[in-house]
Amino acid sequence: MSRAVVLLLLLLASCDSSSNKASSKPPPPRTPDPVVAKPVGPTVDPAGFDRSCTASTDCVVVKRAGCDPCACATEAIASRDMAKFDESLAKLQCPEPDLSVRCSPCQLFASACENGTCVAVPKF
């Protein structure tokens, strides 16, 4: 066998027909990354408000909120402190909202009084 024939056979043997099939397939479409809202600006922490209660009606569910467009009502405070909480929210200076942010639905919470303390419990 001539040297050229041996070289040609080696080249043909190194070519794998399965690699040709794989390269002919287009890559799968790339799924865009979800937009995750980052906390924006200052917030009001419900932990700084009265949580004492004697009945569930003494409590209200609030957001650890402020400027966060995706904040959900997941914490409870005493309803008698609701005006103070709203006043704190009104004092916040938030940046312009990012209108491209899409928020996930919030889980619903209800307020309850457990051992003299307001708590938020999932409704479902």
C-alpha cells in the first residue's frame, strides 16, 4: 500500500458519522433567564412594630415593604400599629419603578394570635 492510501484510510477512519449528525442539528433554543426583582430602595421592617394581641382580630398581615415591587404580605403586626406602619411607608423615598419586572403571585396569609403574639399563617 502506498503511503498516500494509508494516510487516506486513517483520515476516513477518524471521521465518525455520528459526529456529523450531531453537528447538523441546531442547538436547542436558549430559554431567557427570568427577571428576578432585586430589593429596591429602603424597606419598612414589620419586626419593629407591636405584635402583642389577645385575639386574631387584634392582628393584620402586612408586607415587609417599601419600594420592592414584588413584596408580599407575609408578616403580621398588631392592628393598633397599622397607622404607624402606614406612616413609615409614606416617608420612604423610592426610586422610579422598573416596569420590566414581572412578579410571581403571592401566597396568601392570614393573621392569627398565637400565645399573645401576632403571626402570619398561610391560608392554603
